[in-house]
Amino acid sequence: MTRFWRLLEGSDGARNGGYYLILGSTLAMTAIGLLMVLSSSSVSAISHESNSYGLFLRQGVFAVVGVIGMLVLARIPASGYRKLAWPILGVAILGLLLVLTPLGVTVNGNRNWIEIAGFRGQPSEAAKLALAIWGAHVLATKRHLISDWKHALVPVVIPGAAIICLFVLLGHDVGTLLVIVLVVVAILFLAGAPLRLFIVGGVLGLVGMVAVFTMSDNRMQRLNAWLQVDCDVNPTCYQPMHGFYALASGGWWGVGLGQSRQKWNYLPEGQTDYILAIIGEELGFIGTLVIVVLFAVLAIAMYRVAVRSQDPFIRVATGGIMAWIIGQAFINMGMVTGLLPVIGIPLPFISYGGSALVISLAAIGVVLSFARQSAAEAASLPPQRKNSPSS
């Protein structure tokens, strides 16, 4: 197994931490995302913009900004992120507060955007990263007390995560709420919180999800669409059905790049939540499989960064970011393929959305910083520790 990873990652210090696997898979998905945003949005853009390249050009600008930010953040040491943990959380909560002011914008029924000087941003995306960093900092500081459930909950869950979840729920964004819960569960688990917390939390979470769905007619319609109930009269069946049409018509090799039929205003949100369906239609099962493999590579590389580090902050923060990005990708893929109800979650790095892309790339920059530090730690270990099965 050790030889396999050396062959895959190389033998120098940085590569032993999975640095280039993380960087390479992220850049590959970002490039594929730009290509597919251009293809999937060309028809809708020409009806709303001055030309068919409008959405693609905006996404390209955000991609450049995000990649530059990622490379800058990769140079900041883990100690720097710990010093910035509380200010980062404060800025994230301030952004969520602004959503409830006149600066807030409602899009597709969700009030989770702010618009300033013509630029829109989604503060809840920044809140995911802030929660992963801040929560990891607090839990690493209290690591000797985490076996006590009160110390595990306060202040990470109550009031920290609870405040963020409340603001997100006020904006009716259940998809983002679910991802934030994944982050909280991951960082608590990796920090060593008592098992009973997850059992009780799972029961309460299930009750909460039932309440969230039953209190909204729109969400109940989405649930019925997932179960294929009353699709003759349920309009929310339209989007998932056309997503299935796109995937089915793609076959093994696809109909060809740019040749999608569903993007001609048949498939709603083809460049955002349902971009995987367009990939499946144009590039086929093989193209879709490439996306799955790239996310798998990213997940494995981040996992190795976490388990190799001796720093509890790096382990917990990396795990939280991994739960966010990989968990969100899994939910989106499950949603498009019909394994999960449609809850409006974009595919990281691939879907159209400037703030989501920039923050996701920023999160990768943080993990790249951790990979560098983990590699430095590994390089300083005695030879017998380097060659142990766990390394």
C-alpha cells in the first residue's frame, strides 16, 4: 500500500501530504466546470444577456479570483488560521445578518443572498468554511474536555452552529442547512465527542427534518416528486424527470459536447443544480464517471492529510471541509440521479455560482496549507515512524 501511494503522490515531502492530488483534482474540476457552464448556459444566457458567453465569462472571473485566493491561502500556516478563527466566524455571522436587511435578495424562494453595488454573494457559503475553521479551533483547544458532552456542545453547537443554522433556516435554504449539519457532525466526531450525542442528535435531526418538510407545501411537493406521487398534477416532477431524460439520452459516450437537447429551456437550473445531468447527456456515463472519480481522489487525499497530521486542529478542520465538499457533491449527485429529493444544492467546483466557487476554492487553499504542514511533520519524523503502516 505504501508503494502505491508513493507512486501516486511522489516521494518528496509536499507530495507525501497529498498536496498535488488535492490541487490537481480541484483544478481539473474547476476547468471542467467552466467548460460545462459555457455549454449548459449558452442558450439561457443569450435570452437574458447580450451574448451567449455572459454567464461563462462571469464564472471565469470568479474562477481566476478563487484560484489566486486558494494559492494565497495555501501559504498561511495553520497557526494563522487559529488566530483568525473568531474574526472569521464574526464576519460570517455578520454576512448572514445582512441577508435579513434590505441588502438581502430572494432567489427561487430562498433568501440567502446579498447584493451590494451590483454584486451578489451568498454568505452561507462563507459560513460553512468559517464554522469548519472556528469549530476545529475551539474543539482542539478543549480537546481534553470533549469527553464531557457539555464541553462538546458549548460553544461549537450552542450557540455557534445554532446561530448559523437559524439564519440559514430563516432564509428557507434547507439544502445549505443540511450541509452545515454535516460539517458540525464531522468536526464533533473527529474531535472525539461522546457517541450518545450523535444518537440524540440524530433523533432530533430526523424529527426536525420531518417538521421542516411538513410545514412547507413546496417541500412536500418535492418529496412527492421524489417518490413519484401524483406526477400528473405535481409541477415539481418536471425538473427531475427532464434530468432523467438528459442522463438517459447520454448513454455511454454522450451526444457530444454542446449538443444537449435539455439545455434548450427544458431543464430548469441546467447550469447550477442540474449541471451533472447536462454532463451526463453531453459526455455520457464516462464523462459523469470522471467527475465521480475526481471527487473520490479529492476525498482520499483530504482524508490522508487529516489522518497523517499530529495537530488536532488540522485533523478536525480538514474533516469538516471534507464533509462539506464531498457531502455536498454526494447530495447533488443523489438528487440528480433520483436517490435523494431535490433540495437545491449545487455541485462544488462544477455548477455555476461565483460565491460558491470562490469559497470552495478558498477551502481547498486552507486544506493545501494543512497538507504542507502535515508533509513537514512527516519529514521530521524518525525513519521508523515514516515507514510505519499508518504513515
